[in-house]
Amino acid sequence: MHLSARLRRFVPASAAFHATGLLIQLGVLLVLALPWIFFRPSALWAVLLAVFVPVAAVVSAGPLLTRAQRARLRTRLGVEVPVARTGRRQLGYHLLAGPLLALAAVSVLLAWAVAVCAGTFYGWIWAAPPDWRLVDAGYTVQGAYITAAGLALLYGAARASGALARLDGRIASARLGPSPEERLAHRVSALAESRAGLVDAVDAERRRIERDLHDGAQQRLVSLAVNLGIAKATLTELPPEVRRVLDEAHREAKEAIEELGALVRGLHPAVLEDRGLDAALSGLAGRAPIPVRVRVELVSRPSAAAESVAYFVVSEALTNVVKHAEAARAEVSVERFGPTLLVVVSDDGVGGARIGAGSGLAGLVKRVAAVDGKLSLDSPVGGPTVLTVELPCVP
């Protein structure tokens, strides 16, 4: 049962796989041998012509041969070889590895044929004429040896056929598929695309939360503060204790509105989506306790991700200026140079800022890197400090 199961596994798959490969390689060998079949070149130029013209034909047919080999691996072995650029690796398989593997396949298929003939020796005896059957081997010990050898060879041919098929699959995958550099480049591209999709998804979710807070909780707090204000203005005959509670509730409601507004702006300011980067940065400058000059020169709006990162970079940078720089003024400049959005935040403070763990600038580096941007900082002791960010801004 074990032997028959193994035979059922290897015979239809690997034998057909090797036979298909032989047909493809015979086509290649026929092209290479054509000049030598029809004439015998003797002059040097004729020999060179007989060598290079068939090789050039095989090189030209390289993509077709590669597709044929990939189809053979996919249909016969279930091995999917990724598409790769045509190059020396593929031609090396068609001109060197392929013929050697085809030669090995011929040996395996011949072993199959001999094993089948030897293993069915008694069947051949029964099919032979009676006179020959009696005179020759018949049921002699020699016939038993031949049958046993055929069955053993059949088992070995099955093992060898499977091993050769696996070897061919590994070599073909290595030579016909993408090179390690191509696989790495594809992996990097896939990761970059995945990361960009994740950044967009996070930004979209942040916008959704901002809209929900702005249209829901914030509006309810505004309505509550208005009602409390009306109550304060109309209910003038309340006891002093009640009025103190009412005043406190009104004040808390207004503070909650301000805090929620700051939270909403921190998630994603509505003005950024509605009116663009210039208006959003002007709003940041207007809320800063020091004079901030804003200059935005954009012919067209960059991508939403670039706008969002630029806004939060400027917001965090101005917060650091106010908290740590002891600056009298700051300047924000946003310009676009081709596919790059250049954001520069400078101040006249004491300088000495550093990018490191525990600082807000470390978080900015990660945020900028999430969209393949670059951040640099120039902050000598004594100032001034210049923060430069380059962001890809494909619209």
C-alpha cells in the first residue's frame, strides 16, 4: 500500500512535469542545433555565425520560454514563480540549468521505462509465444530476480523523480523569479503602500472623531452654557447659594467648551479641511502668546496627509517655542518645491534644543517619518532655532 500510494503520487505529477520540461528544452536545443543540421560551417565567421545567431534567437525568446516554464511549474507542481524582469539569470536557466535538468529527466524517464518493463517481466512472458516462454526464463529464479529488481528500480525512480522535480522547482524559482534585490524592493514598496494606507486610515478616523465631537458633545455643551446663561439673567430672585452654584456651573460649562475645542483642534482642526493650511496656521499664530509671522506659498493644496502632518509640526513647534525657547517672536514658512512641501519654523530664543527621547521633537520625528518625510533641527546655544521639515506632497 505504501509503495502504490507513492507511485500514485509521483507517477502522474513528476513524470508529466519532466516530460513537459523535455519538450521545452528540445525546442531550445533544436534552435541551437539548426545551423549544424543543415550545413557544416568551416570558416571562422561561419562558426561564429552558427553559434551566435541561435543564441540570439534563444535570448529573444527568453520571455516566452520563461512564461512556458512558469506555467509548467504552476500546473504540474503547484509552484507559483513570481514575474520578474528578464535578465541573465533567466537566460542562464534556459541555456545551462535547463538542459542539465532535462538530461537528468531523460535518465529518470528511462529508469521509469526500464523499471516498468522489468517489474512486469512475468506479464511479458505470458504475452510471449509458448515455445519462447518454455525455452527462456519462464518461471525461473532469474525471472523473479528481474521482477524484484524492477520493483526496486520503480521505487528508486519514483524517489529520484520527485527529488529532481523539487530540485528543478527550487532552481527555477531562484533563476526565473525575482532576484533578492527585486524581492526586497517589492517588499519595501508593499510596506510603504501599507504604511501609507494605515496613515490615511488613522487620519480619516481622527477626522471622524473630530466631527463627532464638534457636532455632538461640543454643541451640547454650548447649548448647556447658553441655557445656564439665560437662567442667570432671568432668575434674579434666587437665593445666593443657588446663584453661586449656577455661576459655577456656567463657568465650568464654558471652560469645558474651551477644553473640548482645544481637543478637537488637536485631533484635526475643521478649518484645515475646509480652508486649507494657510488659514489653519494663521489660526495657530493668532492663538500664540508671542508674535508669529506666517508665510504660506502654495500653488495648489498638497495631500491631506501632508497638510495634517505640516499642521501638527507647526503646532508642536510653536508650543515648544512658547514653553522653552524664551523667544520674543517666531516665524513659520511653508513652500512647495515640486513634489516636496517645505515647512520651516524659526524663533529668536535661547536655542539649545535637541531631538531625543522624552522631548516633543522626538514625537515629531516619528510623525514626519510616517509619511516618508525628513526633519532637521539647527539650534545652537544662544539661538536662533530653525526647524526644517520636508514632506512628500503628492496631491
